[in-house]
Amino acid sequence: MEAYENQKDAADKYSLRGRVFAKLREDILSGTYQEMDELKEVVIGQELGVSRTPVREALRQLELEGLVTIVPNKGAYVTGISDQDIEDIFVIRSYLEGLCAAWACRNITKEQLDSLEEIVYLANFHVEKGNFDQVVELDNKFHELLYEACGSRILSHVLSDYHHYARRARTVNLSEAARARHSIGEHADIVKAIREKDEAAAEQYAHEHIEESIRRMHLADDEAARERENE
Amino acid sequence: MEAYENQKDAADKYSLRGRVFAKLREDILSGTYQEMDELKEVVIGQELGVSRTPVREALRQLELEGLVTIVPNKGAYVTGISDQDIEDIFVIRSYLEGLCAAWACRNITKEQLDSLEEIVYLANFHVEKGNFDQVVELDNKFHELLYEACGSRILSHVLSDYHHYARRARTVNLSEAARARHSIGEHADIVKAIREKDEAAAEQYAHEHIEESIRRMHLADDEAARERENE
DNA sequence: TATCATTAGAATGTATACAATAATACAAGA
DNA sequence: TCTTGTATTATTGTATACATTCTAATGATA
């Protein structure tokens, strides 16, 4: 099954459908498309040089991801995700990441645990060097690895989805040294609790980590708002 | 947007893709297909009298739902959901339904609240008459309505998905009078807390309601196991 | 006999053709 | 002028044809 997953991911990147899917998702999340924009199959197909078939399949996938709304016999429209949606996702994640960390105490492998510690170590290095892209990348890896380590297909799947959704918000979140350092410190606490198999502590730390990141997100928003005022 | 959703659901039931999707999901969840069964596009198409196109789209949708695994250039395989998956879903739900009930305190409309009470009332009626199909149906309605009432598109969506997944387990869960009565009593507690806008209580009751239903599920499993032994 | 290359078959991936549906524009009548 | 019906057009829904990829069987060779 794991081998399947790998084949899947690999080929998804090279199949036309996979490429169209990735492209559209990127454009929706990055804001290239506006809310309620109509996504016409032929137009997109022409833009990317493919036929309608892979475009259709990509649109259907995006619908299941909640990024596109398909009205039968009418068209596909960008749903986008509102600020409220992002906020909701973070609150939901604060619960589920807690659960995830608790379950990881039971199911994590030694290799996974070592990888987590390595990620924390590397992140500390890059934040001091000011490589914020790397920090964001390592943050992604940390969480994805933790999802995998919880040993629950279901929980891992839903957390992965949400993690992807909130990508935009997270980038802002870690692009300032002080905030990034706090975040990495919280990661370290979580790993420590998991290593000691302290489920309650792991759950608590992971829960609070997301709650903190909500606060950091709000802080960043406020700063951005102030900047706009000063202009 | 709401109008769109309606159109969508309506047409999904009548489009070939929607029918194939519903049929396959039903067959997977009910156990007609075994884990790892290969789902060949042409075969399914012939069985249902449609071409490969709608079958392909349905399979892609099922993959996003996690019920099917597609290996590129190879085939689609039934993933199914294991007992462990069901267990995980219930634990996850226990947290999210709590959150849902809490949010409902802020966002529920008067009409929705009245509907919830009506459902509880009707369920009490039907459980005394022994109409367990009706009880299950009302249980479904209760939860779906609660999801809608929380006012969060995101939370509503994920809970709805899980609710659907765990359908099989729930049917067993409520098919005995004593268990059904307990469940309905818990529903009443939740509604009461929401009416009084007591977020903490609503969250607590909803959380415990799912935890209780896990226990009821285990009880039912144990009984079934005992029956098999006595045969 | 074991192993590897080749090839035939079958399945999916993609493109395209055709059907059904919905939106639009325009004209006729009140 | 407003409404309504109709025809046109554009778009999605479905079927089918073709391309590519994987699998497995066959046969040649060491």
C-alpha cells in the first residue's frame, strides 16, 4: 500500500490531470483566480495545451477539496476560502493535532522520532541564518511527519488536507524571526513529550501550538493592517 | 451559493456520474466489494450501462473520499474502511461534535433549534413504537441539522463526511431500545444546552454523546460476538 | 532449468465527437 | 414598454476512438 502511495504521488505529478490539478489549486490558493470566477473547461484546456478530459477530472477533484463548486450543466466556479474558513480550520486543527500527538506517542517509530528531532534542529539553524523559506518548508515537514506518525489513516488524511489549505496563512506566520523561534520551540516541546510517551502532555502542547499559531496569525494581520494605515 | 448547492445535490442524483458514484459508494460501504477488489472502468460501465467517462469521474471522487485507491496506469482498488478507521472516526467526531455544538450556540437560528427539538420529540415517539428505522433516520437528521447550525462551512463539511462513513456502525448502534433511549436523552441534553447558549455544556454533552456511542458500539459488538459463540 | 528479452493483450490516460442542457438575444404580442 | 416565446449559441455531459503504459505469457539463450 505504501508503494502504491508512492507510485501514485509520483505519477500524479506527471500525468496531465495531476498537473492541471496542481496548477489550478495553486492559482486558487494564491489568489490568481477570484472568488466566483468561472472555470471553463475549454479555456483552461487551451491555456495548458490539453484537452477537456484531464481538466474535467481536475475540476472534479478540486470540488471534493472544496476549492471549486460545480453546478451541473452550468459550470465550475472558484469557491476560494474565506478568512473565516481559515480561522475555523485552525481551531479544528488545534483539537486534531492534539489528538494526533497523543496517538503518535503510541505509534511513532524510532526513525520518525529521530526525523522530527532533526527537523527541529535544522529549523533552529535556518531561522538564525534568516532562511525563512527553509523554515516554512521544515515546518511543513514537521507537521506532515507527525500526521504520518499518529498511525491513523483517517486522522492523517484530514490533517493533511487542512494543512494544505492553510498554507498561505502559515507562510506569513513564520516569516518573522521571533514568531518562527517560538514556533520551533513549541515543536521541540511536542517532540520531547512524544519521546517520553506522555500522551497528555503531547496533546496539550500540540493543541497549544496551534492556538499560539492562531494568535501569531492575528498579530501578523494586525501588523499588516497598521502598515496599510501608515502608508 | 445556497441555491447552487441545491441544484448541485439535485442534479448529482440524476447525472450518470452521480448515480455511479452513489452506487459504488453504497457497494463499498455495505461490503459488496471486498477490500483490494479491483474496480475496472469498462466492467463497471457495462454493469451500469454507461460508458467509461462517468465511471472514471466517479472513481476519482471516491478516491478523494478515501474509499478507493487509484494507482496511475494500473487500476482502482477498493480501500474500504477498517474497524480501526471507524473507531478513529468516532474519536475524532467526539471532539468535533463538541466544537460544533459550542459554535451552534452562537449561530443557530430559531427555526433550526425548533427543528432539533421536534426531532428529539419524534424520536422518543418512534422508539416506544419500535420503529427503529425511523429512529436511525431521525438520528441522522439530528446530527446533520446540528452540523448545519454550527455556522461553519468547514466543520459542517468534515462532520458530514464522517457521519456518512460511520453509517453502518450507527445502524447497529440504535437498533435496540435501551441504547436508542439513552442516545435520544443525550440529544435532548445537547439541545437544552444550546437553547440556553451554554457553550461549555453543549460542547461537553456533544463530546460525551459520541463517547457514549462508542461504548454502545462496543457493547453491540460484544453481544454479536457472544451470539456467534453460542451458535 | 533458470533468466531475460520480446511481444501480445488488456487496462488506463487522453483526445475528440456527439448529445443534452442552460443562457442569451431577439422578436412578437399585449 | 414589458412580457413571453423561440431560436441561437455556448457549455457541460457522455460516448467512443486512439495513445500509452503495465502485465504476463512466450520463447530464446546461457
